[in-house]
Amino acid sequence: MTRELNILYIGDSQVFFERANQLHPIFLTIKENNLEAVNYLENNARPDAIICDYHLPGNNGLYLFDWLKQHPEIRTIPFILLSHEFSGEVFKCALAKGVDDYYVQAVSTPEEILNRVDFLHQFKSGKNGLKSLEKKAKESYRLPTSKRIFDIILASAALLLSLPLLLVIILAIRLESKGKVYYIAKRMGRKTFNFYKLRSMRAGSDALLKKLAKENNQYNDNSQLQEKDIEYSCPKCFILPDGKTCSPMMYVDKSQTCEYWYNYKKKEQLKHSSAFVKIAKDPRITRVGKFIRNTSIDELPQLINVIKGDMSIVGNRPLPVYEAELLTKDTLSKRFLAPAGITGLWQVELRGKGGNMSETERISLDNKYADHFNGDNYSFWYDIKLILRTIPALLQRSTV
């Protein structure tokens, strides 16, 4: 943070920020209670952020936050609640009301609070915020005209030609097992959309996924942490006096731990678990399902997704939302820079290898196509080559 922040502070701990002011340029306006703060906000230019002590003369800092919410012109000002010591009741109440953040002086430094204030100011003002990012993404992303025209023509023709086959397969699915012949799920590409497939699994298969993903996921590292191995004792809290915690406390599986240690252990677990799920010899697949998966007939309804504009013929495979939300690192989320596709580089290579591919290889191939799609050397003919490579890949015998 290099620019000066104009902060309205309400409370009696201004000394807390004196050292930080030497490192981060801030202009601190100090008020002792809510009444003075309200008068200031009504008669002066809005500050970049508000830091308010919870304990104030006569009432508490949440009263001021409630007043802010009633005034649309200033309700977007970042609001930080500050407390001398942690209180679970105050934390829950602040969270329920929508306070931007809650800090405890005993375990927080003024530097980290001011860094958070700077981020919140930029985010809520739109300078580096979500609206700005969404607007930039919409402006920068555009499917090439040649690709879109090709998608519509090919998808429409393929859907009409495959209609007799679809009717036969639909009848076979219905005769073998109960339930709908189609499957609709939320998938994530460059956006979230309804994803269409012919049903290749028995009804109720989603309920088995969690157990199967733990036992049979081909992408998983065998050394992943087990639930029983997770300890809930935080080393930071251990060195603090009794009753003090380094961060707000929370309950996890009937155990109590602080927020810092929970997030740390969660990150450690994710290092040893896979973002992707692919079940080896999936027992949920029916006999008809195995056939339509081997031949990719189950994916024919995705031609409707292509016509609608949810997907392209060639792209990176759309992911279930529960998988997509784990791809938070740049090296993982880069795949979403390309459109979702029925076939693509990863799928062609995977089928060509008989379904045997590591998660690292898959990420690499997804990113490779994303680089091609967004690069200056994007070629429509590269997509055609992938489509031609898809045809022999369909003849392999693996339900991937």
C-alpha cells in the first residue's frame, strides 16, 4: 500500500495505529462515539474506510454499522469492527449483519488491518473489484466468429443425423433401468450452465460419488490425509494465555478449533487430494451406459449445449461445480480461459492412452489449449485437427 488512505476511526485506541502510520500513509480522523461519527459522515466527504471499536460509550460499534446500512450513499464504505479481545457472540453477530471484517487487537497487527482496509476499499469501489473483473472478462472474451458459425452448423447437422440412433438408445436405457433417460447437471466452463447427457448410470448414483471418489479416484494421491489424522490444536493459540485465541473459534465435526488453524489444515489436505474425480471401473455404470460411454453416444445431447452457446465443439471439458471450485491457483484455473467443449486436447490424449493419465498431465493439456485459444496464433484449423483425432479415439475401450 503506497497511497494515503482516509480512514474514519471511532474509539480510544488510536495509539494502536501510530506505528502503522510510519509504514503506511494514512489520514486518520478520530471520533470517540457513534454520535460524533454520524455527524462527521453527514457533513464531510466519505472516507475510504471505517474502523470502529466494538465497545463505545453508551452503545457499541454495530449500532453505527446498522445506521450505515440505512444510507445507500455511504453503505458501501468498508467497515472493520475492532475488539480488544475475542468474543464469539460479537463475531457471530457481526458476521450475520454483514460487517466486512472483524479483528481482535490482542492477535492482530495494525499493518494487516490496514492492508485489509486497502484491499476492501479497492474491491468495493470497483478499482480491483469483482464488478471490474467481470466487466473486463466480458470485454476480453469473445468466441471467434468462424468458430461459432462452425459450432452451430456442425452441431445442428450432427443432431439431425443422429436422431434415429438417439431414439434407439433412449429406448434401450429405459428398458434396462428405471429413471429418466437423460441427465442434467450444473457444469462450469467460462460460466455455469445446465449440462445435458444421456444417462449411463443407475438412478441415484450421485449419492455414491463421495464414497467412490475417496476409495477409487484415479487422480488421488495415496498419501492423502485422513480425517482421523487431523488435529485441532493450533500452535499459535498454544502460546497465548488461557482463554485467548489467535483467531475466532469455530466448531468442526464436534471439535473446536480456531479459524486460522482450520484453514491451514484444509490447505494441507488439498495438497494431497485431487481436484478432479475419475472412478476406476465405476460400478454405477449400466451395460447400455458402458456402450454409450465407449462410443461417446452419451455426449450427443451436448450438441444442444453447443447450439445454445454454452459450449463449443472443441474446448476444455466443463467441470462439475464441486471440482471447479477447488481450482483456485493460477496454474489450475487457467483452463477456464478457453471455452467448454465436447472434445478437446485433453480428451483426445486421454482416450488415446486408454484412459490412463495423471492429474498433472490433464492440467498441462487444458492449459495448453487455453494458451492456443487466447494466443495470437489461434487457428481454426487446429480445432479441425482435434476433431479428426477424436474419431479414431472413439474406438478405444475405456469408459472415460
